[in-house]
Amino acid sequence: MKAQQHVMFVCTTCASVWKDGKRVGESGGEKLFKQLQQLHQEWELREEFAIQPVECMSSCNRACAISFASPGKYTYLFGDLATDLASTEVVAVYECASKYYNHPEGLLPWSERPQLLKKGILAKIPSVPASTSISRSKETLIV
């Protein structure tokens, strides 16, 4: 089995109901994760692109959130996802993940993303260079 280098993170804390400082019942993020996990079993990239629940991605005001990440590629964070996606929207998430997987730098141009992931982008984070040399000048920091 090939090592999984790509990961779709799904925030399972998103859209939680809290009472007396404790989460009550199933969160919207947990529901979203289960939905995405079902299709993951049938996805052609399931061996190369893991799906992983995470506690919090600090996008509470833009819940529910997912991200695509891989070493040497941009990391994308998407929010504003419904807790109960239509089946076509779940498929769209995986089509976008496939585009991310196939691009050497993980770039997802706005025009190539499904409608669902066009407006809800929260971050596009550059990859960390494999080797870094830091040069300091008065005006810039170059990595």
C-alpha cells in the first residue's frame, strides 16, 4: 500500500451545540465527515488521499470547514459548507480534491473549483520550502 501524502481534513467541532461548556449531541462537522467518509470508500484516490477528522480548524464563524493539504503543495481551507450536503455537492468536493491531487503545486484556480468551493475559501497557504535559507534585509525577509 502506498503512503498517503494527501489529506482532506474535516473539522468535527464545526456547528456544535454547547451546553454548560460541553458539546451536546453530534456536531454538524461530524455529520459532514460521515457524509464525506461514505463516498471516500468508493473514490479512486482513496489509497493516495486520506480523509481525517480534526477537532478544530478555528473557522467557527464560517462552519463547516474542510481543508486539502500535502507536503510541497499549497494548503486550502474552505468554510461555509452545509452540515448535510447534497450528493452532487459531495461528489463536487471529491472532484476538487482530485484536481488538487493532480496539480504538482496543488493549485486550484477559482474558475476550476466547483461552485460549492468558490465562495467559501478561507485560506490558501503556500507550501513550506524543502530547504530554507533566510536572508534578512532592512525591508524584506526572504525564505
